[in-house]
Amino acid sequence: MKPFCVLWLWMLCGWAVLADEAARNSALEKALTGTKFVGVFTIDGQEGLPAKEEYTIISVKKAEKSDLWIFRARIKYANQDVTLPVPVPIKWAGKTPVIEMDNLKIPLLGTFSAHIVIDDGKYAGTWRHGKAGGHMYGVIEKVKKKN
């Protein structure tokens, strides 16, 4: 194969990958915008039923040239109920998005770590806040629009 043909083929493949990545990112933004993560969480070392949790995701937008996604989210945690933008790192395990927060400082709430797989309308993973940690899992539901 001539060098020019190899270069042309390489460029076409690169553009196809970028187009696939853009489509994948757009699909994730659309899938998560206007949703609620509704589920439960456990606390390591504590017995009993898991506690309920709910996070309302108003919008999601990928930041340029990074793995950060800006989640505008309503977070109810302990006695706090705040809506704010949260920069959330998302990595890809093949076609599956994985939230990878390592000691992320969230204003008014504290520092959190979480590793959460998002798959087919469900989420599951682990979390840590200070010395406490555990598991979390649930479903991702579209928020019904008010008429």
C-alpha cells in the first residue's frame, strides 16, 4: 500500500473514532439529563436494611477535552438539600460509563469518593465519605415534566 493511502486510511479511522466518541458522549448527556437516581445505600459495618437515596440530575454536559462531566444536581444528604454543579469524572469501560470520584470536594457536603457503573437504566457501585463507606445501587428514572 502506498504511504499516502496508509495516511488517508489512518485519518479516516481517527475521524470515525472521534465521531463515535462524540455520539457516545451526546447519548450519555441525553440519557442522564432530567433523571433521578433512585435507590439505596449501605454503610459498612452496620446491619439492617439499606437506606433510601435520591439524586435529581437536572442536566449533564461534558467538559471540553477532559473526562469531567458537569452534573447540575439536586442532592439531599443528611440535613442538606442543595442544587449545584458537580464536576464528575466519567471513564469508559468499553461502552459502559463509570463514575470515578476520588476525594472530590462537593461544596456544603464534604469530600466523597465513589465508583459507580451506569448500565441499562441502573447504577451500582461503592462510596466513601470520611471514614464511612458502603455500597449503593438503584434505577435511573426520567423525571416527568410538569404541564
